[in-house]
Amino acid sequence: MSKLKITQIKSGISTKPNHRETLRSLGLKRIGDTVIKEDRPEFRGMVQTVRHLVTMEEVD
């Protein structure tokens, strides 16, 4: 199964509370943090919610 590499590129300060909570749920705390998650619809939906704050790459 492929994986997603998610990196936070912008701050969550002064964003909507649900965007901050989504970043925390993904495991991102500060700019430059990177997490590897399984490629599942739940994680893709979270990334879609905060797409302006993160970058996503597919990793094998």
C-alpha cells in the first residue's frame, strides 16, 4: 500500500479552530514537521481540509 508524506508549510495560527485540530490529528505541530501516513480516504480528506497549510506527496 502506498503512503502519503505530509509536510506543514504554513502556520496554523489565525486559522479556523477546526483547521488547527486537523493539523493536530495529522500529527503536525510546527512548520517543517513531516509525517508519513497510509494512503486512506480519511487522511486524504484531512489534507484536503488544510490544503493551504500543507504539502502532500505520494511515497512508495
